[in-house]
Amino acid sequence: MAEKDIHRIAVLTSGGDAPGMNAVVRAVVRMACANGIEVLGINRGYSGLINNDFRKLTARSVDGLLQRGGTVLYTARCAEMMTTEGQQRAADNCRYLGIDGLVCCGGDGTYRGALSLARLGVPCIGIPGTIDNDIGCTEYTIGFDSASNTAIQCIDKLRDTMQSHERISVVEVMGRRAGHLALNVGCAVGAAAVLVPEHEGNFEHDVIEKIRRSRINGRHHHIIIVSEGYSMTTQEVADRVQEETGMDTRVTILGHIQRGGSPTARDRIIATQMGSYAVHALMEGKEKRIVAVQHGQIVDIEIEEALEMKKTLDEALYNAEQSISI
Ligand code: F6P
């Protein structure tokens, strides 16, 4: 595709933060600088665009960002960006600031904002950044691996004390309405049961019977992972487990700790690849795309099409976990 004349681009992070977002910012800035393009960092997602809250970024100002958790650009969920007035103001500000293209890192809400701007003439490229890995068009979202590893480290520690006291640990993992993070974590910690919204199934069979059977087999501590989107609350799960098995049960809600920390190698690398790809996409004249991983390759997809795509749980992994956790 022909190279487009681009002088200045902007980058923002929006929605819930995810480890690796800073690595995206760094890659965008460095790749732009390498091609003689100026970069503005927009603070607080779309709210910064609406309120002209930005700073100039240079190759040196992003030093040290690769390994840093959170996002130095701050992030926000911006209600104003859902209104036509807010969208128009953001697009007008882009024109006023001479922004030839915008890179937006976040989840579905971020892409809807990008789509509205693209329709108003501002070329936008989205990058999937969320610990939930719940974006339909891509096999992977930046932050998922780091959040999985953070949860795994915490649960490994929990297992030590559960084992000593012969208890059951019921652990709530984030993921909004999707069970990808819970399944990943449950599999990696060898959970007795993983409760996800995609499989509301049979509680008695999937949890209680399983624990009874494995107790008979000589196991005296168990980890149960509950995805935050599951129909029962984590406390309800724990109460029922304690009541029906008679075992001492404790609840742990991992919460926002899963969103923090230094990104893993996988997140640093994919953030670098996607950030670089996004700058090239703008240089090639692409205007309304999302960077995604499909069949292990980095590709880009039309935003409207991407928003229509649904992601299903990895059923093979779920079935393997169900069979192995005996
Ligand atoms: O989308 C990321 C996420 O951490 C979800 O897993 C969770 O449901 C939500 O954000 C929490 O949002 P907040 O930071 O607004 O409490």
C-alpha cells in the first residue's frame, strides 16, 4: 500500500489499564520517531482528547517504559465520548492539533470511540489492551499473560497455607463477563474446579461431587477458581462448598492486584509488535482498523467487523482441566 504523508500522530490508553500498555506507548513513539513523525500523548483516554489534555512525547521521554506496569498516560472510561457532541469535539481537537492519525489502546469501548472518530475523518488504529482477553477479533490481548501470572503467583502462595490447614480456597479472578482469565489461571494452578459464566453447568456435579471424590482419594486441600462473571457470588460458592463438604473454606478476591505489575516477556513483546504495526498501518493510509492476532500472526481488521466478532472459551482447555482436576 502507498505511504501516506503523516507528520504527527497521537496515542492514548483507555478503559481498564493492563500491564504492557506502557510498552505500547513506547513502541508507537519510537517507531514514529524512527520515521520522522511527531507524537502527542493524550492523557486520560478520550477525555484528554475532548479537553485538549496532552503532552509531546519523544524517543527519550519513553525511556524505561517497557518494564513499567499501569499506563503513564493515565486512563479513563469517558462517558462524554459516547455522545455525538463529545465525539465531534474530540475530532475537532484532532484537526486543531494537526493529528494525522490516532493509536488507541484498550478494549471494546475504546474501539467504539475510535470508530466514531474515524467516521468523522480521523484515522484511528486500535490495539487490544485488556487483562480479560475478551476481544472477539483477536486471539490475544495485551496484559492477559501478566495478569494470569500475577494471579498464579498469589494462588501458589494460598495453596501453601490451604495445604497446611487442609482447607478449601475459593478464589475470585477478574474477567468481566468472560471466563478466559479464570480458565487460564485455574488450569495453571491445578484448580479442583473452575467456575466460568460460559459453563454455568451443574454445581453439585462439577464442584461438590468432585471434591468428595478427591477427598476419598486422599486429597485434603482444594482450590476453586470463580470468574467474577459467574452467576453465584464467590461468597455464595464458598458457603455452599463449606456446608456440603463440611470442610473449612476461605474466600480470596484477587481484585485489582491482577491489573498491576511489570509486564511479562510475552506482553512486552506483543505490545512492541502491535505498537510498531499500528504506526505502519497509519503510514500505509489505513484509517479504521484494529490490530489483532489471528492464527498466531499480527493482522489488522476493519473496526465494524471486529466489533461484531464473538470470542468463545477455549473448550479443549476447559475439558482438559475438567478431566485432569480429580
Ligand atoms: O476490563 C478489565 C477489568 O479489570 C475487568 O476484569 C473488571 O471487571 C473491570 O476491569 C474492573 O473495572 P474497574 O477498574 O473500573 O473496577
